[in-house]
Amino acid sequence: IAIADTEPHARYMKGLFRLKQEPSVVHIGANSKEFYPMNRESKIPLDKFRVLFYGNLSPMHGVETIVSAAALLTGETEIEFLIIGEGQSSKSVDDLITEKGLKNVTRKKYVPYADLNKVINDSDIGLGVFANNPKGNKVVPNKVYQMLATGSRIITADTIGIQEVLGSNPLVKVVPFEDDKALAYQMNTNFPYIL
């Protein structure tokens, strides 16, 4: 028995592995005992607005797009970008933060899994993935389900996986792949009180 997380992923797996029939599709989610809404009144000070990305810093995630969007939003208001993770793109992300002289971006290599729910709840917007990548276009990242479980608002790339599973969810806003200007604009348009 083969199982996929989205219809596009199922079609891809059928072709890749030459399966006789398409895998069954089971949309994944998040464990509600680990990811849930907390009291947001105790979050970071109101004069700070936090945008969160966490996950593997791999080319598939397109974290450089997030850093470039952060550069477009410097000087506008007190917006903090918190990037948590390590991976293949760590050096390019760190180099870009340094090159652009960004004081509004903090990068942490690691946060204990047990603390992740609080970190999400302490943020105003969660970010998904942004690279134009065949795999990333077919799936919905775990982080998106986890952030949704907390009631967080999310911006992510406009993938076929996102459109299939979460296309009508009002908490999810989408932008074109690898478009830092669209990402910055989406924050301004949908969350105008931050600018």
C-alpha cells in the first residue's frame, strides 16, 4: 500500500515508481497536544512584530527569499524576523544577512521541540517555503500544519499542494515562488498595521 500526502504527490509517485494505481492520499496534520493556541497577550512587546521561519535550511525552503524580504522591510517599523534551523543553505543565508547588514533578522540554529509551540505562539506570522522546487510544489510542509494548529497566520509559496489542501483557508496567504517583493507586499497588504 502506498500513501501520499497530496494528490499531486500521489500522481508523481505513481509515475516515478511505475505503480499500477495511484497511492491513497491522506492529508497530514499536527498533533494538537503539542501544537495549540496559547495566551498571545503574554507574547513579545506590542511594539515588536515577529515573523517566524523554522525548519531545515535547505534549498527547497528558499530562506534567502525571506532574508531579502526582511531587507525590504528594514526601517519601516519594528519587525523582527526569527529564522530557526540549520542545513545546506546555512552559509548562504548567514552571508546574505551579513551582506545586507540586517539588524531585524535573528538566526538560531536550534530550538528544543518542546519549546516550539511557544515560539510559534510568540510570533505574528509564520512562513512556509518559497523556493521553486518540484518536491516543494507538491507537498504541504509540516511547519504549515503546526502553525495552523496554533491559529497562526501563514504566508507561503503558491504551490499546487497548498492550493489543494489549504487554498480556501483564510489564515493562509500565498506568494509566487522566490519573490521577495511579493512576500514583503503580502505582509503589508494583509497585515497593514505592521507598516
